Amino acid sequence: MNPIVIAALVVAAIGAVCAVMLVLASKFFAVKEDETFQKIRECLPGANCGACGYAGCDGYAKALCEEQGIKTNLCIPGADATSKQIAELLGVEFEDVVEQVAVIHCYGDCHHTSVKMDYVGIQSCEAAKLMYGGAGKCVYGCMGLGDCARVCPQGAICIENGIAHVDTRKCVGCGLCAKACPRNLIEIIEDTKRVLVTCSNKEKGAVAKRKCSNACIGCKICEKNCPVGAIKVTDNLAHIDYTLCENCDTCAKNCPVGCIFIADFSGLHRHKESPWEQEKAKAEKALAQHAQKKNNA
């Protein structure tokens, strides 16, 4: 017999034996997967953001299956819908999810500040920070190179006029952008809050003001006028304690610089549930049905 044919037959026989061994091994040594784990995992959005406090969606699903008393409302991106599904699977009472969104403590765009050099390096905030603290005059401000935008799974962040902006109507509060920002300018807050300090400069007022016209000057007028003591000035910068803030506009009205904003930060889940959005959806559905009838006619 031809040696080449013999070699081919030997290889084929070895392959067949290995295949049989693998099949037997997969049958006798298989580890049974918990069906509950798989069902819970399917409920989770798969963002693996860690907002729940666990190492990704698998870690949270495993904890829910194996540990008693783990809350079902820890998945911020999944919101109430995910919490309800998990509660039904585990046969426990549904717990409301506190919806959250990302906000940026900087409004130093090209209209309020300027650059100190032309940066031609890697287009990354992390890289630019290593080059003399970035191209901007304010070494505390947004560098606008989009590290946060690149990690956002919802496309809720864009770069406009040199800085990052969050469209909270698309934000699910996963927190990936906050982890990506090398200057820690992004904070995750409850989307029911309405007050935001849009500055992070800790330099003295006169110095900060020369670098950015939107800079907090640490005058403490906001602190003195807050009726509940929710805003304090430390390190020449105003900070809001959101556990105390009642969403009044006293601080914003009295800020001589205008770096405190009052706005609606409703996130994706709350925005979809708003009466306005519901009416908009109904109107769009009615128009689509009308167009369909017209085409059929």
C-alpha cells in the first residue's frame, strides 16, 4: 500500500479516536449550569459596567443565585424592567431602581477658555494629560479628546466646542464614562437632581477666572444662600451634597459667575416613561397607521 495513503489513514484514525474521547469527556465530566443563572443573565443588559458593585453581569447573576438577600435593583442600566424580571424569577418582592445619569463638572468650552499649545499627539485624554496636563489653559478642565464618548454604550456623549457633553435622555447611568475620564470630571447622580456645578478648578478665584470665564471663584455666595446647607465651598470650589439638595434654584440665581446650572437631567428610562414621550409615541404610531392605510388604498 502507498505510504501516503497509510499515513492519511493513521491520521484519520487518531482523529476519530480523539473525537470519541472528547465526546465521552464532555458527557461524563460536564458541569451542569444553573438554569436560574442563565435566566437571570439573559435579563441583564450585558453592559458589564460594574455599577451593581460586582465584576460584570456574570458576577451579579451568580451572586443573586448563590447568596441570600442580594438586592434585585442593583442594575442601573437595566432599570425597573430588569429588576422586575429578576424579582419574578427569584420569587421575591420587586424593588425600585434609582435611575442615574452622568454629568460633567466642566463647561470650559472654546467660548469660555482657550488652549496654551497645539497638541498633535495621540487623540486620547489619558495620553494628553501626560503632555503638560493637556492643551487647555485650565489643567482641571475637559480635554475634549473623547475617551468618555468612546466607552459610552449608548452614544450619549459627544464632543462639541472642544468639550464633552452628555445627552442624559440617552444615558443609562452605567458609569463607564466616569471611569474613563482621567480628570474625574464625570459624576453619576440620580436623574431626579436638577443642580450642577459646571467647574472643577481648585485654583484661587482670580487665577481660575483668567483661565476660564466659567470658572468657580470660590466666593461662597452659593453656600451662604443655600436654605438647606447642601452646597459647600472647599478647595476654592463649590460642591453639592445631593443627599441634602432640594433642587431649588437659589444657588444658581446667586452665582455671580453663572457656573451653577439648573436643568432637567432625566435619563433614558425616565424620559421614555414621561407623558410627553408617551404622547409622542402615540402620535407617531397613528401617523404610521394612517400612511399604511393610504398606501393600501
